[in-house]
Amino acid sequence: MLCGGSRASVHLWDHRHPPTLGAKVFRQSPFVLRPYSAKLQKRMNSLSRSHCKNPETIPVPHDCSSQGDDAPELLIDGLSPVAGGIVALGKFDALHIGHRELAIQAARVGTPYLLSFVGMAEVLGWKPLAKCDRKRVLSSWASYCGNIAPVEFEIEFASVRHLNPQQFVEKLSRELGVCGVVAGENYRFGYRASGDASELVRLCKEYGISAYIINSVMDKNQVSGNADSEEDSKSKERGQVSSTRVRQALAAGDVRYVTELLGRPHRVISRVRTQDITIKGGRISIQTSSLLNLPPENGVYKACSLIVGDAHPISCKVFVDTLNLHIETEDVEEVRFRNSYGSQEFLLLGIEFD
């Protein structure tokens, strides 16, 4: 059975981005799959064949050596959707290029999944960075991952936040039945972040899960953009791509830097009622309270795009202030404020900052 509060969402893929090399793997634990019943062992062996790569294409442990012809099945015999898969571990808030490298490594070993925690942003007081846009983003990663878009598997944060490191790995093994995990070298887990990457490798070995630890993905800058304090300058995130750096770049209004960190232009999503949209001449205005994720700092942004539903992007200039977001375009007549169901009640607008 699925553990409480867990669910999976499957994403499609596209070919828009060329593949790149992933980060170097410098540690891994042996892999020994340990089923917990004869019936489960038979099913797990089947899942292992369908989720893991053929050894002719990538060297993997011998117990995970063949690939089935059929697509992996999700809910079968009471197993979790990620049973037999390779799970990338992280916060996955911004879905930046460091997160993408985790997915790339997972795809090299087997069927890639991201393990995300629902409610983490609310508990920790974050404004989400990629909310309502994750399907599109993960779809764009497919060409990096052997034309397989990573699947995001979500667990309620409240169900794991008090688990110690051993209990968390035990959950991965016994409840979720994962084949292996991928994490960054600075990964922390367990209650109060008491476990590190080395402990993850040790515990995974104990529970019969393969563990792949990759080097941090570094950006071109050596220090975070807003590293004004001594604490910031000594941060472990010095030069490392992270959601914190994305937030700092947005707070500084440096959208070009944000694009480098994300590997794509930042897209702000607004869920707005049509009657709350103001159009005067070539200017479209919406309230910032309708935004579902973080906009950049107040200011003027010239190279932007407006996306309404499935329509083609429209070039625009964006003015961000505390209360409103104003969009200026010469093509305002082409904008049709209708959602995908034809209703004019609510709709989603995308504003992309190139």
C-alpha cells in the first residue's frame, strides 16, 4: 500500500534541449535488493528488470542488470509507484540545474524519480519558486535523461519531518521499495538535518539500496549575489547552484543570472479572475497577490514573454511593483483571456523573464 499522503504525477517529455553530461559520481554503495516476502520478491524482481538499465549501456550492480520491454507499471500488488526505481533526493523547490543533474544520474541507472515533500514550503516559510509549472519543467528534462521525463513522487512533509536518518532510509526501503537513491555531496536528511551524504551511503548499504553521491553543480560566480554578511560569505553554498541562490538572484532582479541557475527562463504564474485584469491601451495589469510563485525584484524587465493558455508567447515589457505587475505589449489585441475550458472565470497567465 502507499504510505499515507503519498502520490505520484507522471510528466510527458519533449526534445527541445540537447543532452549534457551529468555531475561526476564519486561514491556509491553496493546494491543488494532485499524483498520482504516471496510474493514481493517475485514482483520486485520484475520491477527491477523494468526500471533499471541494461548493463550493455551502463555499468550497474549485477542484481539490477536487465531491462524489460514494457513500460513500468505503477500500482501493482500494493507496491508504491517508485518500487524498483531510482529516486533523486533533494528539496526540489526551484527545479534548477543542480536538481536536473540528480535526475540525469538517476536516469543513467534506471527509471528516474524525484522524491518531493508536499507542504515543506509552507512549514518552512518559503514562497514557492516552481509551483504550477513543474510539469512543463520536468518535461523539458526528458532529452537530458535519455528521453524519459523524471516522475515526481510526492510525500506529505509532515509524515517524514520527524524521522531520524535511519527511519527515513527504512521508509525508502520497506515502504517505497526503491532500487537506489541519488543525492548531492552536501545532502542533509533526517530530523533537524542530522544525516549527511556519508550516512546516507552507510544506511543504504545496510538496507540493501544502491546510493549514488554526485559532486555539487557549481555556477560561474564564486559567492552568492547577496552575500553581504560574514555568515553568507562563509556559506556552504559558496559557488554552488541552489534554490537559495535563485531566490537571492530574484531578490536582486538579476533575471539573467536566474536563467543560468535554472537552465531556463524563470516563469511567473498568475491565477487570476478575468474581471481582475485591467487593460488600458497596450498595458495589461494584474495584482501581485494573484502570483503563485516568486517574481523578480521591483523594476522594469524588457525582454519578457506573456503566455496565455496554449497560445504562442507574446513579446512584452514587464513592470513589477509591490502591488501590481504591468505588462506592456504591442500585440495586446492577440491576447485572449480564456482558460482551456472556455470559461472566463479564472485563468493561468505565464510571464517569462528572459
